Amino acid sequence: MGRRRGKGAGTTYYHKGSKRWCAELSVGFDHHGKPLRVRSYHKTRREAEAWLAEQAALYHKGLLADPSKLTVGEWAEQWLERKSREIRPNTLDAYRRELGYALPALGHLPLQKVTPSHVRALLDDLAKRYSYRTVRWVRQKLHVLFEEALNLEIIHRNPVAPVKLKAARGQGQSKAARSLEVHEAAALLAALDSHKDRRTALALRLMLNMGLRVGECLGLKWQDINLEEGTLTVRRTYSHGRESDPKTPSSVRTLPIPYSTLERLKQYRDWWQERLKEPPPPGMWVFPGNDPARPLEYNAPGRALRRIVERLGIPTLRVHDLRHSYGSHMLANGAPLELVAERLGHANATITLSIYRHVLEHERKGWVVDLETLLTQPRAKA
């Protein structure tokens, strides 16, 4: 009979199947005498040994949970703690919010005891109270949460995987972004000039005329705008009370300001100078809220836009549709795909193509070449 590995003992070995180094720590035995282990796979032996040493130290201090007793709530907190070092704060908040729908029902259950029927019951209950989109995001986040536990061999299967969501009729289709028609854009721009709140009016103009995201627009400071050279640099975003880096490295970009928008920015700067009795300082938010230490509230531009389009009789329009309109009209007027991707701050032109393929398809239909006609036309003499 083979010798049992004692609690807190571990080993590392090369796993041929995954072609990675496996670190394995024994944390005891279940009531059937079956060994309980935690495992993790790494690119190098050194990484595997470092992980093993860390887990063994936690185990001997009593800080490593027994996999058989680890609850979904405890695992979720561990997972979110790891994610906090990898993702943006706003994304982490979204993860917490989405898991928050599930934890009241599943959080107390041992991770290894969760079954597909538990997940099915949870999603069915949520579907009675929340939108399909919300339930879909909850399922997606639970799947990722349990998948990591599966990869670390804490559980033997992912209980979320076999549970599928099927949207009810009329649900599950996200509202497609729409592009303003030329006459709608003209009416909106004219209305912004007479809007009572200069801050939201100019912010909405920048989104439509320069393709800025809401957070990028609210995150602007006067040091980011060069009125002499006519450029604007996106360096940060501001969303729901938090300042952060732009969405991707390519989102950090310097953009030329269209002439009409530049003139309005100069007038806006002069307006602030009159109020402050001096030029706006470089570190001041371009669109400050009622508390000057913070920009406008994140949803303020959207609320203003809804009121304006309702008054103009324009069909429902979301703030993001302004950015979408900018990209659509750029492409429709012959701007190269790579330039549009650069202006919008997309990581690559493939993203731009996937979003605006409908625009490009429409443009392609106009390019019809009849070779028969070309061949029968008289050739010009040299």
C-alpha cells in the first residue's frame, strides 16, 4: 500500500498533457479517505515552486481553506481579490455587482457541492425579476468563477457549463447603435448652441464631432486642450466618481479639433475666464460639476440629450450613438478605416470593422464595375 502524503506536504512535477509545471499541495483527506489536494499549473518550475511555497505557508498558518469546506462566497472573494490586480476599478465594480445577484442564493453553499440544478434555479428566479441581459451577465460571471476553480482542480466540473439561457421572444437582442441622419445631426448641433447648460452642451458636441466616449469627455482637464494648435489629448477617463486610465493604451490619443468646435471651445474658455476672473487653471476639469473638485455627474449628458431630442422630435438617441454617428459619417465620407480606428481609440482596425461593417457594405454597393462595358468602350489613342 502506498505511503500517504501528509497534510501540508507538496510536490512539483512536469505535466506532459498540459506541457506545464504542476504544483500540488495535499491538504488532508475526505471522510472516504480520498486525498484532498489543490493544484496549479505554471510555465516554469520556479513559478510552480514559488506558488507551492506560498500555499504551504498559508496552510500551516491556518489561512488556506480546506477545498471541501470552501464556500462559493469565500471563493468569489478570493477570485475578486486576484482580479483587482488585473482589471480596471470600474470593471471590478461590475464583476462585484453581477456576482452580487447570485451570492445571496449560492454564497453559503460549499463550492464542491454546487450542482447545475442550483444554478438553474438561481437563473430562473432572477429571470422573473431582471432583464435577460442582466441574467446573462450573471451566468457569464458565474461560469468564469467556477471555471477557475475547475482549472485549479478544486472542483471536478463546472456546474454552470450545462445550464443554458434562452431568451424569451423579444428579449436578448441588444439595442443596435444608430447613426444620426445628416439633417438630425444639423438640428442637434443647432440646439446645443442654445442649450442653457454650456457644460453639457459642449460635452455632447465633443462626443458627436470628435467621437469621444462619455468618460473620456468628462475626464478632460484644461491642460489636455491646446487651443492654439487646435488639438485635444485624451489622457484619462472619469466614471461614477472615479478617475482612471483610458480603456486601452490606444485610447490615449491626440485629436485635431474641428474648426467649428474649436471656436466654441475658445468661447467656452472665455466664459470661464469671466466667471473666475482669470484663465481656467490647467488642472481644472473642463466640465466641472456642482462640486468643482469633480466633473459633471456621469449620466448628466445623457439626461440632457434625451430632453433635447424629445423637443426636436428626433427618435430616441443614446449618448453612445453620438460617437457611433461620428464613426459612421467618417467612413461614409471616405475616411480610411485605419484613420477612423485611430480617431476612435480602437485597439485595432478589426474592432472598427466589426462595428461599422454595415456602413462599409453600403459603400461597397456603390462600386459596381461592368467589365463588359469597359471592354467595349473605345480606347483613347496615345
